[in-house]
Amino acid sequence: MEKWRGKFAVITGASAGIGEEIAKDFLKNGINVIGLARRPELILQYGEKIVGEGYGKVYAHKCDVTSLESIKDAFKWIEEQFEVIHILVNNAGILKSLKILGDEDCGDKINEVIQTNFNGLVHCSHEAYRLIKKSEDYGFIININSNAGHRIFFPAPGLSHNVYHGTKFAVTATSEIMRQELIMQENDKVRVTSISPGVVNTELFAKAGHASPTNFYGNVPSIKAEDVANAVSYLLTTPYYVNITELTIKHVSQKF
């Protein structure tokens, strides 16, 4: 982690859950965090509590990754304020309870999931890469994927997240596409990793409309958001020439 001290990392969906824990870990290791979220005030609230000699600084900017205009505005602000960045963590993601072939009129829900989980990741990566490349330094793009991006399963009775699976499979493919694009560009300074957690105890299921998320987590083995943050930090400790392209992390007792 020492080699990233003083560098700048952009984290989407940094206001809570996995994004918050990654940001906290970065700050404690001397990495400056630029948090993007629809609730930037929450980023500043926890960031103001993580201060000390050798710690990174926290910055926050409002950004809705479902909007290309919002993404472009955010990265324009980042370039004006900091000129370059070194790390991007595509963490923003949502889950909605819906069926692709159901009777419910859920077009808006479908679009929101696709735009957040996939479109937002692609557009943020495009904008961030330009600023990483501009730094002429080493860089990292880390995509927070999911176990659902590799295998179809329905762990929660009454909760259908079929579109979520599709977007996460797309993240798996896109991560590998970006890695190969870098090879074709002969850019060996920037690495791409897809991290696929299993069930993580966050507010994701509650926001998706699950009637009893507390009971769900009581019945399904889950890991904590800080466990995923630890995995991200591990990636940053590896040598520049090592690219862990896919990292899966789940509870030892998780069956699917």
C-alpha cells in the first residue's frame, strides 16, 4: 500500500456499504479519496472522522452514475481540481426486485439497474482512464462485481433479481475486455481487476424491496463490507507487474 500513498482514488457509490469501507481503508493508508455518490454529505461525515498524520484526505462530489451528463460533470470537476487520478473503484450498484417476464410494469426499475450497474461502470471507466493515463504513472481500475456475475442463482425467496445477474455478467465480460484493450495499447502501467463478492451484509437487499433483510442475513451466510475492502487493499499490495484479473470472496459456508 505504501507505493500508493499520496495518490488519488475515485470511488463511486462511496456514501455507504462497501464503498464507504473501501474509502476508509484508503484514507487510513494515505490514499486521497474522491468519493462520488448521490449523497456526498455522507462521505464528508465519515471522512471528517478519519484524520491523522499520514492519512489521506477526503473529497466528495455529487454524481448519479445513471446519468452520462452527471458522470462527465463529475470527472470534469475532478480534472479541474486534481488534474489526474490513479485509482478508480467502480462500486456503485443497485438491486431491484423484479421479473423480466413478469406482469409488473417495471421498465423504470430495469433501466435503473442497467444504467447503474453497467452503463455507469463503463462511462466512469472511460472518463477515469483518461485521467489515469494523463498522470503517466501506474494506475488501477477495480470493478466491484458479484458472485451473481458468474452463476445464476435465486438465494432469497420472493426476491427476483434477474436483471442484476445480467448486468453483473456484463461486468465480468467488460473487465476482461478492458484488460485486453490495455494489452493492445501496450499499456502495462494500468491494471484491471474484477472483484466478485458473495452475499455481503449491506443495505442492498433492503433497498431492493426485500421484506425482511434482517431475517435473510440470519439465514444466509454473509461477509462484511470491510472484508471486501480488505480484498481491495490486498490488490494494491501486489507488484505492478502482477494482475489479479478476477478475485472471488465469499463466506466459507456460502453454498452458491
